[in-house]
Amino acid sequence: MADPNCPRCGGTGWKIVEREGLSGAARCECSASNRSEALIESAKIPPNYERASLENFAVPQDNPIARDGLGHALRQARGFAREFPVVEPPGLILIGDPGTGKTHLAVGVMKALLQKGHECVFFDYQNLLDRIRSSYDASSGTTDREAYRTALDADVLVLDDLGAHRVTEWVEDIVTSIITYRCNQRKPLIATTNLPDPEITGKVVDYTGAGGVAVYKKTLAESIGTRARSRLFEMCKVIRMPATEDYRVKHAR
């Protein structure tokens, strides 16, 4: 949509340009600018992350391990955003403990894609499932079509805190259907998760039980199902976040 007050095009969206002595029409810059603003408004970025970007992702300088690990994660995220949509695989998953900056990076990539004119929609995983479940009609088998269709059809879906929901057969079916559809249609998915994956992180001990027996944290596959996990890793490049001091706390100082 053109800016009705644009001095270059007078609100038409087109401006007159001269090329080799000939006059012609070209798309005015105000149209692209307004489209980016409209895309950002409809992206549903949470207020807590409105200012998050790849440019202000803070890499600590006082901890060499965290500096190298988060610096590598930032470079991977920037590379994905820079090359998109000519990236393979077409999606991204950020794996790491809570507070390591996963959501900040995911939103940063999302904003970079929005600036390039790609439609992106942010959903908190649990909120998405709650919205779908709240309007589910067991008698007819219908559900919240708006949220569900948006999760299926958005150009780029950003799904935060994947797996953070009580596991039920219904949840597994919904998540599998969304991920499978997007994978088959090559629709990019950017996801974050706090859950370990044995092939990426190895097994992670949750606590030590009676007799010193290690109790391991629930894995991503156990939370979303093996089918969804398989499809997810088929369609997403993995960025592993390093264990570090809580990024949210440190960044707020």
C-alpha cells in the first residue's frame, strides 16, 4: 500500500523515472516501506520482544565459552536471515536451556525476514495449543480454524518454546499435523525449545533419584512425538545454544 502523503508518487505507489532519455514508471519506495510496517504489525511479536533484533543481541565478553558459543549462534542466525529464502533446509530450530537467548535470536531472524517482505507470524507453543483446544468442538471434530490455518499457511511460522505442554494424544496429533504439513509444503518454520534431544545435546540429567539413580529430562521427541520430531529435523537447521548465565537476566542489567 502506498503512502497517500508521499511527495515522490503523490500516493499512487508509482513514480516517474528517466532512463536514457525516456520516461517510465517505477514502484515507489513508500510501498515497500508500508508493506514492511504492515507485516510487522500482523506478526504478533510479544511486547517483551518488540525491541529484540540481531543487531542488539548481546554476546558476553567476560566469559570466553559463552562468548564463543553465543557468537557462533549469532553468526548462524545472521547467515540464515541473510540467505533466506535460498537456504537449505528451509527452517531453523534453536535448542538450549532456558535463558540462553533463543527467543531473542528467533525474533531477530523473524524481523530480518519481515524487512525483506516475508510474512511471519509468532506463536507461543502453549498459547497456540490452548487457542486451538479452547474452541475445539468434540461433537463435530472442528477446532479454532483461524489459529490452526494460520499455523499451517503463514509464509514463516515462528513457534516459541516447542514442547512446553502436557503430552496427550490430541497434542501430538495437532503438532504432527502442523509440522508435517509445513514440511511437505516447504513452508519455513523457526522454532525454539528448552527440551534436550539425544542426537544433538545428549541425554540431560534432571535430578538424581533414590539410590543415586539418574533421572533424565524429558526429550523433545517424548513431548511432541517421534513423527513430529523426525519431520522437524528434516526441515530445520539446528542452532545449539551454549549453557551460560541466564541471558535475560544479564541482558537486563
